[in-house]
Amino acid sequence: MKVLPLPVDSPHAATHPSSDRPSIIILLQEVQEKHGYLPRQEVIRCAHEAGISVAQAYGVASFYNFFKLAPPGKHTIRVCLGTACHVQGAQGLLQQLQSELGIETGETTPDGLFSLETVACLGACSMSPALVIDGEVFGRVNPRQVPRILGRYRRRE
Ligand code: FES
């Protein structure tokens, strides 16, 4: 069977195994591990190292939602949208957090204090709806509790 090359604009083209260059995904992962996100200068360096354009590197970085293009907040809030949490009102909880923080999912507050993310399951289904902040799990969270929960982290500053 003949394998056709991937289109140049495909995010997967940058990782085609026939290339002698390092995989752009591996390079970007290393940068994110080091910095917590992908600083522009590092993306440019990775693009050169992988032998692709900067636009292609950003295409890969934005295609995979585990890559972050902006620095994370001091505290990362992860809201579970898994089935058990969804049934128990996780969407309303997420909307309350977005409203309180003034950001959308995947964004960081302008003061750099909070980042907001969603996950498929936290492994705390019996406590749904659940969220986790920096590893601290909050279960059976009512949206009305959101200001108090955020306040705990704001007061620590
Ligand atoms: S579905 Fe939310 S913790 Fe499992």
C-alpha cells in the first residue's frame, strides 16, 4: 500500500515520521514542560529546529488543546464536565466561574491569578459536580459557593 504525504498545512505534516527533523510536537512539549506554556520565542526556535514555518508550528500548537499559548494563572481551576458531573449541573458551575472570573474556558484572568480549564473526569464522580484548584478537590459544589471558594484563594494573596 502506498502512503501519501500529508498536506503541508496539516498539523500532522510537521510530525511525519519520514522526516529527519525532530517532531514539532515533542519540541513544543519540552518547552511547555519547562515554561508551563509556549513563549513566542520558543515556538520560533522549535519551528526552525523542526524545519517548518512558524505559522505551521502555531498551527500544531493551536490544534492540540493541551498546548497553552499564554502563561497559566497562579491558580488553575479545572471543572469536570464528565457525565456524572454534567448530570449534577457542572455546566451551571462552569458558567458561574466564568462569570465570577470574567474569562472563558482556556483563559487566564488579567491579574494572572486564575486560569480556567475543563476536564473529562476528575475521578471524584461520587462527589459530582466537582472541580479542582491546584490539586485541592471541591465536591458537590453549588454555583452559589463559587465566590466563597475563589475568595479563599484571593485572600491568600
Ligand atoms: S465525571 Fe466528574 S469527577 Fe468523574
